Amino acid sequence: MSKLENPNKLFPMFMSAKLGETKAFYVDKLGWKATYDLPSYLQVRIGDVDGPELCFMNTETGSAAGSPNFAGQGVVVSVPVEDADRHHAALRERGVQALSEPSLKPWGWRSFEVRDPNGVILDFFHVAESPMPPQA
């Protein structure tokens, strides 16, 4: 039997009463994989086993019963992709409406944003150039 090891990455978790809508959005629309799909807990991942993951816990049942839902504001999750322009086009073909078109940011990322059913903003990006030096 191999030794169990903790993963060395973050797993942001959002309290939500919308697990069904959330799963449909991430799995069916965005093409992510559901790594855990339980009645009161959903964990989704983009890419391979080391890829970014997000977690959602149902606030109506399970260990989070009675907890407040995520209020839908103030969180942006940056998600690396190979090419933001191609990813934007692929999501548009799948019927996903982006909040913005891909653009170059001052910190060197080319990115665009999408909002999930809970209000979480996903910032899909790739590093396009070196960031601009700080202004004095």
C-alpha cells in the first residue's frame, strides 16, 4: 500500500445551494472534470491531476448545513490556460457568455472573465509578455 500524501495546491471552497447548476456549468459548459460529485459536495478540476480545482459545499445539507451561501461578490479566481484567445473561442462555441473579451493586462497576462452560477468570476489567462515595470 502506498503512502497517502497531501496535495500541494489550494482548494478554494464556496458555500452554495446551487450544486446542480454549478456542476452543469463547470462540467457541461466549461468541460471541467468533476473529481468529487456528492450530494452535498462538488469538486471540479481543469486539466490533469495537478490542475486547478474549485470546491462547492451545499449549505442546505451535510456538514455545512446552516452556513451562509457565498454572496456572489468580491472573488476572482485566475485560471491558467494554454491560450486565452483559443479558450475564449471554444467556450463561446459551447454557449458560455464571457464578461469580457481577451485583452492584455499590464502585468503581462492575456485574459478574459466568465461568471459562474454562484457569482465567482473566473479569469482565464496565459502569460503573454513580461509585465511592465512599476511606475515611479
